[in-house]
Amino acid sequence: MSQNTCMMVCGQGSLWPYPTGKVAIDESYVHINPSQLTFDVSRVESYSGPLRGTVNSFFEHFQETVALMDLSAHNKVVSKSFDKGLPMYVQFDIADSSVHVMALDVDETYSLSISTSTDNAMSVSVTITAVTVFGGRHALETLSQLVAWEDVSLQPAGLVVASSVAIEGD
């Protein structure tokens, strides 16, 4: 595996800042298709206008971050693996949607889990739950650190994500 992938899944991973709660990252990883990244926005639609806009901007930032990881796009080389890989579904839920201004006492805790289905319709499922939108933002940043460019064990090269993760953090 490449150094980027090993930094993601070897040992305790290289998350920064490192979550203060439980962290379990499986050493295996799966190839993902960045063009099949889907956010479950059903709950987000019920948030107030400013909060909905904030959450949508978080999703857009995450998608841009993943797109920047696709080194083939930077090199203007068409990656044969771009349309391969598993779809990734992200479910995002905030318990207290009334908080949309940062303050010293804002709860920024979150949980992040990644699982890979092994049924006929294989996919990667990500579940993010947070007390406030600020914890949700931390979880999305952590998720972006669990995606890596793999060009050693995966040919043609492509993006991978840790296949199983459970994180409780803030």
C-alpha cells in the first residue's frame, strides 16, 4: 500500500487533531468512486435557513476536498478507475439544530462510523451524528482524512477509504 493509505489505516491512523474519544480504524480499505458520493440531506432540509446553508457548504467543501485528492485530475490523465469503486453514502444528523453560532460552551462532540456492505449492492455507508453543526463539521473533516489516493496496491490508481471505522470525538 502507499504511504498515504498506510498513514490512514496503519496503527491508530494519522488524524489531526486526534479525536479525544474512542477511535477504531480497520486496517483494510476499499476503492471508492468519487462521482458516486451521496449525502442524505433529508434531515438537513428541516433545518433553519442559515443552518441549512452552513451544512450544505460543509458538504460542498468535503466534495471539493475529495476531488482534489484525485491526482489523476491534477495530472490531466484520465483515470481508468474513476468510474470503478464503490459508491459512498453519507448520512448526517445534528441533534440540536438551534445552535448555529459558535461560542465557548458549544458542544462539538460527534460520532463517525464507516461500514462496507458485502451484499449484492456493495457500498460504503458513513454515518455522522453530532450534537451541533460544529461537531458535524469536525466529523466531515475527520472523514476527509480517512480518504486517500492509492497507487501502489490499486491498479489503476484511485481513491480509497478505510473500510470500517468507529470514532467518538470532539
